[in-house]
Amino acid sequence: SEQRSDEALLAEYRRSGDTAVLGRLYERYMPMVYGVCLKIFKDSAKAEDAVMTIYEELVRKLPEHDVKEFRPWLYVLARNHC
């Protein structure tokens, strides 16, 4: 199991650009992201689609932002997306 902190994974992703590393980090918060989307859309299919789209958005936007704390930043990204 993945014991490294969000910050460690984030740093590794920034160094390597390896989306598999980002995927592992995102996986931790997929339930949260899904919950946010479901609350807004009230539709599980739409929420599931949004979870995938938000990951793609994450890959695009993360390099543009100096993210200190991944979870709150991701929460806002998800909410804004929805």
C-alpha cells in the first residue's frame, strides 16, 4: 500500500511528470471528488463522468499552480468543475 504523503507524491510527480504517480494520488481522493460531484449533479452517471474529466483537468492545471495542500485544492477544483 502507498504510505507516502500527498506532498511526497506531488513532489515526485512534479519531478518526473509521471501520470501514474498523479493517478495514485488522485485515487486517494476519488471518493471525495465523486461525493462532491454527486451532491451537485444528483446523478451518479454524471458524477462518474465528472470524476474522469476532473482528473484530465488536474493533469492540465496542476503544473500551472503552486499547490501546497493537494486535498483542499482538489476539492475546490472539483466543485468549480461541477
